[in-house]
Amino acid sequence: MTKKNIQINDPEAAYEIIMDAIVTQKLTPRQKVSESILKDMFGISRTVSRNLIERLIAQQFLVSLSPRVTQVAPLTLLEIKQNFTLRKIFLPEMVSLAGAKVDFAKLDRLNEKIQTMLPITDDHSALEMLKVNKELNLAFCYPSGYPLLCDWARQLEDTAMRIYWLYVKTKKSFPYSSEQQKILFNVMKQDEPKKIHEATLDIILQSEERILTAIFSHEQFYTQDLLI
């Protein structure tokens, strides 16, 4: 965590710090957030904090309950299912559009890097692995040529990091394998959109099933925040 006597004025650096805190639950679901709290906890200047809070509310990582009360957005089973539903709609189509235009050398490098970080041993390595996975997933999407869809994909991946955090902390592993990724790479090299769509959807479906099976078993998680 950032030392209090260091004031952060870089908006993107501040954004990453707060998103890391939300993902790792240093800022827990429903925890109150304000300019003064971000300044005291992370050393972020009030001006940057004000703009950052507005940005995170717009992206639904924070929720405004009143002019004076803003909280970290809840993480419930319903939120998780919603994220997977949207990813199943958007990501297979985007990856299909990208096809063989992706940087396969980069994908291989990121995929191998994830494997070297397993099994998870601590919070820092868990967070770093999730960041590499986010970078890999977005590398599938960027060559699609649709900037707005890429923005939506980034937001979905940020929320996915909150979800995957629960899994890697409990299972010390990842919900899909390097071999599954390599199968997708090979399909993409053939540049057949229908097969790419099917392979991408299959990975998302398997990840969803493993996460839900591993972590949830009661209906209470539809309304209860998920903490680890």
C-alpha cells in the first residue's frame, strides 16, 4: 500500500492502485470511499481522488448511495453471473473478429508467464498473475478493430479480476489451463471465425463452471458480499 506521505497526482497510477485494492479486497465490497479516505489510505491527492471516484462510479466499481456516501460495489453471485453472461456475448465475437491478426508470439509469452507463476503462494503473486491474464485476454481483443468494444472488454476483465481473485485465493490455481489456451491459439491461426467463436466460448463456460462449483453452494450469495 502506498505510503501516506507520498502524494499521487498521476490519474492512471491512482486508478491502478485503487483497482488493485478493490480486486484484492483491501477495499472490501460495500466499504465507504471518499476523497479523504483515498488520501489517507493511498496518498492520492484530493483532486485526483475526486475525478477517480467519478470514473469508478461510471464504471460501476463504486456505487453512490447519496451525495455523501459512496461505497465499493458489491460482489455477489448475481454480479458474477452477469459478468460471465456479458463475456460470453462479447468476447467470442471479438476474438473471432481478431482471428489470425493477433500477436501469437505475445500470447505464447504471456501464457507461459502465467504458468511460471503457479501455484499461487501469496497475494502479490496472485494479483500479478491476474494482471498478466488480463493482458493476455485483451491481446485477443485489440486486433478486432473496434475501440468501443475494447473499452467494454477492459471493464469486463477488471470485474473478472475481482471474481478470479476468489478462485485463485481458495484453489491456488487458475480456472483454465495452458493447454486450453494453446488449443485456442491453434484454432485462431486457422482464421475460421466459427471455430474461434466456439473455442473461446468453451473456455469461458468451463471457467464459469469451475468458479461457481468451487466457491458457491448456497443461495445466500445472491445478496451476500463475497469476501476471502
